[in-house]
Amino acid sequence: MKRLVVISAVLALAVWSAAVVAADAKAKAKPAAKMTLKGELVDMGCYMGHEAKGEKHKECALKCISNGMPMGLLTADGKLYLVTLNHDSADPYNQCKEWAGSMVEITGAVSQRAGMKSIDCEAAKAAQ
């Protein structure tokens, strides 16, 4: 009788483990949603450090981003997205560097991992 209980428990654990692995694989397979987001292009260092943004901070943002500081897109509803380089075309990302402190529209895959939101910069333009 003990043997039957142990075998049943092992089988139940194996089935549960297989279900968890399958669910995890399915979750990882979901493609990121492609969206167009509008907002201010900020340098992440100054924005995260002391919420620097806007016209008063434009010159500093241009300098910081040109020196390698990561860029972020701050939307009107206060959401912040890390802007990432698209591996197929770097041109839109590099163009964004010149628009630091300005309103832009960026199109690309939007992702979230460990609480950080990002947008892969596939296309970008100055916003009105």
C-alpha cells in the first residue's frame, strides 16, 4: 500500500512539473506587443536622479545622451520606457539622440521585465 501511495505521489509530481514547464515555455514564447508611444525623450540618469526633464533640461539631456547615457521615453501619463536599439536598424535610435528633451513618437516592440518597461526603437519621429 505504501508503495502505491509513493508511486502515485511521484506521478502527480511529474505531471505537475510537466505542466509548469509547458506553461513557462508558452509564456516565454509570447511576442512583445508593437506599439507607437508619444512622450518626452529624457536621459535616464538625470531623470532618475532628480526628475530632470523639459525645456530647461534639454541642453544637459543632449550632452548626457551623446556621452552614452541611456534614453527614456516619458509619456504624458507618467510611464517611463527605456528606449533600446533595434538590432535590424540603428538609424531611428541614433536619430532620437538628437531629440533629447523634445517630444517624439517611437514605434516598436514594448516589453516589461523585472518591473522595467522598454520600447525597441524601430521607427521614430518628432511629435507635434
